[in-house]
Amino acid sequence: LYEDDKVLAFKDINPEAPVHFLVVPKEHIASVNELNEDNVNIVAHIFKVINKLVVETKIADCGYRIINNCGKDGGQTVNHMHFHVLGGKTLPVKLT
């Protein structure tokens, strides 16, 4: 869906909504817990890219959800920070 020198965005291989994509930094950051003064600006860039993509995928006006799983108990299964964006339907309050 999108690529620049800092991030890559692509469709989820197991989508949970009509629109479901991930935005991933190219720099390895294992989780949000590893953010620091040297790399925290990547989060602002990721959200800027998300803003662009929700407009392009036509979910900006109707709403969407941004998810980041952090650590085992938080459901993180990939040891690289990434953000899921889901939309295109009414999402349940509780995801399973």
C-alpha cells in the first residue's frame, strides 16, 4: 500500500475487517517498550502515514481502529513494532 525510507504499509494476510493493513517501521524496534529519544519520532511518522492511507482507503470519515500489541500478555506475536489499522465496518467494542 505504501513505502518510503522509514516505513512499509501492507494488507494483513488474515484480515479481520474489510480494510486491514499494517504499518511497520523499517528500523528494527522490537516493541513500543523500546521507544526512546533516538527513535520516538517514527511513531509520529507512522501516524502521518496512517492518516494518508485511511483517506485513500475511504475509511477516514466513517471511522477505524489502530491497534498495537505490546509484549506477550498484550498479544504481540511478532517481535517488531507495528500498527494494525482496521475499518470498513462497525467494529466490535471487544475484539477476539
